[in-house]
Amino acid sequence: MRRIKSSVEVNSADFLANQARNRELLAEFRLRQDDARHKRADRDLERLKKQKKLTPRERIELLLDPGTPFMEISSLRACEDYDGQVPGAGVVGGIGIVNGREVLVHASDSTVKAGAWYPKSVAKSVRLQEIARENHLPVVHLVDSAGAFLPMQSEIFPGHKMGGHLFYQQCKLSAAGISQVAVVLGHCTAGGAYVPTLCDYSIMVRGTGGVFLGGPPLVKAATGEDVSAEELGGADVQCGISGTADYAVDSEQEGIALARELVGTFKRTIKADVDKRDPEEPFYDPKELYGVIPKDTNTQFDMREVIARIVDGSRFHEYKPDYGTTLICGYAFIHGYKVGIIGNNGVLFSDSAQKATNFMELCNRDRVPLVFLQNITGFMIGKEYEHEGITKHGAKMVMTQSNLDVPKFTVIVNGSYGAGNYAMSGRAYEPRFLFMWPQSKISVMGVEQAAKTLTQIKLASLKKQGKTLTDEEAQAIRDDIAHDYEHKSSAYYSTSEGWDDGIIDPADTRNVLGMAISAALNKDWEQSSHGVLRI
Amino acid sequence: MKREIKLGDAFYTVTAHRHGDDYTAHRHGDDYTTIINDGEALRARLEHIGDEDYQVVINGQSTPVKLISHGEQAFIHAFGRNFELDVIDPVDRAAEQSGSSNAVKAPMPGIMIEVNVKPGQQVSAGEPLLSIESMKIMTVIKAWRDGVIDSVNYAEGDAFDKNAVLVAMVEEESEGE
């Protein structure tokens, strides 16, 4: 495979200006992520210390094999909601290595509102379980949650992917042959009691761990019975008397060590058979991506320069390079795994959509996982393009992409607009993982067009009511609309809402994809067989 | 495995066969005869001593070599001389001969945002010539080679259609006249 020849000049004024801007955005991201992970009120940390509890990140560190990476999912979930008071949505999750096995870690964050479930906490937990199911990963639950945040119960309790879905998914994971172990590090009350109980193995810490359908205050109120938490559903009761849990331990450290031992007994999965070779570092430094990505999101750049800084040896075989040139398709290796890459180099035309469809069919037949690199304003519009059938060609791309058997991975590297987001495997198309770069924008159309349209509608309705506006008032309305729209198009809003699995440092893209592909291969797939059409 | 290499300013075609740790190198059709005799396959062994230090063994005679490789390029110090070696990519080689176009055509309808050059102006490869905007994306068109601007067909603010010729350079052969 040939090496991409970069034409980026690392000393040019453009490169340096881009780099300065993108490093600034990266620093902002790092700061926000660091705060979401570690910045807590002293009283919350002291309360944990008094209870002899560890923080969720200390627990995870004890759980994972020393020196192995932890791929955190959605570290900034809920960052634009609840006044920023529920960092990470009160849940820490990701993929790590335990006793040599890739596992999904699902931990309550008891440093945030005593681990209470907000609507976005539940949604994040549901997504983590989905990751476990889609990629056949064993789950370790580190349970320490106060339960549902009552004032918001209507957004947590009964809907399809709300609270109840957590337990439903645990049952489905079990039936799919995916092992689950819980370490109970706090009180699991009511529905929460099912989390450890629906696991294959449940470990409880004496003194702090408790499992009960109704806690002591509820029992007292309902029946008048006076009972301590430990007597009602403590570790010795549930492990020794009821058999609801399996192992009673004296400390969190002991419980987590036991969980490690248990994971070590799980059957190792045989990974899906894909083309592999020895990994090789990219020839071009991934940190050069900061200078490759334009400081203005509306400026075009060559996606090959991005590919060169993600793939092994910067080597890339480009498929059909002279056809449908606004879309780059081709083969490369990432961390030694062969992948098909589809990246935008402009607007999608009929020919680029057809090329993508053809390429996806080839990859699917040959068991080559697909990586989508999104920088897309949408499909080309206008009479000429409608007459040549751009809508049906786009539909082919969406159809084939939706029905791929091979795992797919999406990175939004810059803009993600309109139907382009769909065709390029946006969140709704269930890629195994989807990550975003900090400067990215995501919305149904660009901010300028949207603000113009929305302002016109608003002004028209005001006019109907007989109100006349000065130019300044009209401009102020436009500015408000644009500001709100811009905010809701940002990577932070996206990650807060869970439209992605996290914002990542562009220079980490290669490693994140490598880990994601490796995790995804824990689940093999059925191969549908039909010939590849030259469309 | 047949490869074209560039050593200094000269191009050579070399065939390398692997025999365990050894390579047999065979050079084709030229009369340069310092290391390898024309048509005669010589067995050469390159031994790695450490870092960039190697020794090459030819016909039982060993010579120290320093070799630093960077992508498809290698810098070699041997036999008291410095060599710069490039491995030529066969696909690039074939593409080179197809020649490049003298004009840039619009990939889609759009608007001219900025014109940085005038006809008759000398430009060097990579220099920004124009900025265009289509479907809300701004694209900077840069000089694809050194040359002289022949024509710029749209002014700032003008709209153009797909395949419109935006900028052209004077044909390479005629520039010297």
C-alpha cells in the first residue's frame, strides 16, 4: 500500500494560524474534561472519605490491569444541562482491560449528587449497556447510587429507553451470553436493587453495601418495623441468608480484587476474523492535525491529509480516485486492522454517492470494517442534480450503509449537516462508536441559512400581529436566533445530549479507533451473500 | 520484487530476491559497474550492527555503512561517499507521464469570493490564486505548479456554473518563449 504524500507545509502561515486556534480549542476541551472528571465540592469528597469509600475513578483504577488504557465514553455527557451540576451525568463508563479481557465498566459517580440518576444518567447507562451488547463485552457494574432523582422522575421512570430499560437490557445481555458482575458499594434501593441481582455475580461490601426493595425509612413508614440497613439487606444478609448476592467482603479494595478474579474466569471470546498485519505508527505526526484542520469550519481541506495522520504508516489505497472526487474511499490499516475509509472531500454528488455504495458493498463482502470521516455540508441541490437523480443515488448510499453487516465507526472531524450526516453513518445509523472533534458542528443546516429562515418566520408572524420592528430590533432577533442555533450545533451540545460517544483530541483519533475496532471484534457477524453491483 | 530507485540524479531498476536473511540484488541495463556487474547477480548481505550502523558484505568483503531511512528515502554513507536514495513509486511514475492540466474547472456552481492574481503574473506552486464558495464551503485554489497566469475568468462576487474555467496558466512549453 502506498504512502500518502502530504502537501501540508508545517511552517506556513496558514498551518500555524490553524494550529494556534485548534490548540486553543483543545485546551478548552481538556479543561472542561478535567473539571468534569475531578472538580468536586470538598464536602462531597469528605463525605466519601468518612464512609471509607473510594471515588469512582479510584475504583476503576483498581479494577483495570495496570498500565492499560481506559477508553472513556461520553466524559462530558450532560455538560450543557442541569446548570453543569451533574458532570459526566453522574456515571463513569468506558472500555478497559481486566485480567486480559476487554470489559465494559459502568460505575456510579457517588461524588455527584450521591450518584443519583438524572434523565441523562439513565440514558448514558443505557448507551453503555448497548455498547456491551453490540460488541459482546462483559460488564462490571460498580454500584453506588442514591437512585432516581425524584424531582425529575417523570423523565426517568417509564419510557422506552428510561430506567426500566436498564434492567431489561441486563436480562438481554445475560441471554446473549454476556457475563456481568456487580460490586455493591452503596445502598441499592427499589429498582436499583435489581442491578446487582440481575448480574451473574454480585459482590457486597460489609457496612456500606446494601440491597433492598424498600429501605429502612420506608419499612418503618409502611409496617412500623424498626430495622437497620445492615440487618435488612446488608452484605451478610444477602450473601449468607437470602442468597440474593454471592460474596461478602470487608472493603472496596477486596471487592474490586474479587471482581478482577471473577472476570479472569470468564470465557475468552474468539475475535471476529478480519485481515490483520503488524501495526505501524503513522509516517506523518498525528499532532499535525491541529494545523491541517482550518481555523474556520467553513474552509475546505483535503481529507487525505487527515487519513495520513490516522492510519498505519500513512499508507492508503485509494479506490476509484478519479470518480466522484468529493468523496474519498479506500483501504488502510489502523492498529493493524484493515479498514475501509470513507471521507468527505466536498459536497456529495450522485457519482460520489454511487462510489460510496459500491465501496461499502466491497468492504461488506470482504469483511472489512468501515470508518466514516465526516466533513459534510450535504448533498448537492439544484435542477441539474435532481434531473440526474441525486435523491435516488443518495438513497442507495443510505440503504447500503444502514444494512452493512460489518461494524462501522464514525468520526465527525469538522461539519456534519443535513442528509450528509445520515448518509455518512450519523448516530441514528447505529455505528458501533461515534466520536467528535472539539471544533465540529452538527445541525440540520448551517447556522447562516437556518438563522435567516427562522428570523424570516419570526418577523412575518410579528408583522401579522401588526407589530413593526426597527432594523436594530430585527437584527437583535436574528442575533438571538443565531446564537441559540450555534450553541445547539456545537460539539459540546452534541456530547451533552449523547449524539456521540464523546469528544476526542484529534491526535488521539488513531488510538481511539484502534481500541474501538478491537472491542467491536468481540462480536462476530453473519455474512449476507450477494454479488457486488457496479453501480 | 522489481523497484525503480533514484540514486543521486540517476535512476536504476533493481530486482531484489530474498533468501532467508540475504538479498540477491540484480541491476538492469546500464553500464555503471562499481558494486554490481552488469547482468551478474551478486549476493549481498546487509548486517545491522546497531542504530544506523550496518555493514554490507559482498563477495566476502565487508564495508561499514551508515543508513538512515525516512519513508521512501534513505541517506547512506558508504565507500567514503554520501548517497541519497529514493524508491520510486511505480504508480506515481506512471501518473507523472500523463501530464497536468493548464486550467482549473469549477467542481460545482458557486461564487467567486477572492481573486489574488492577475493575468501575466508569475506564481509558484502552492500559492493561493482564488477563493470560491459553493454550498457554504470556502475552497482556496492554489497554484498546482510554478508558472504564469494566463487568464482569470471571474471577478469577485461573480457566480459561475459547474465546469466553468476559473483560472488558467500559460502552457509550460510556451512559457520560455
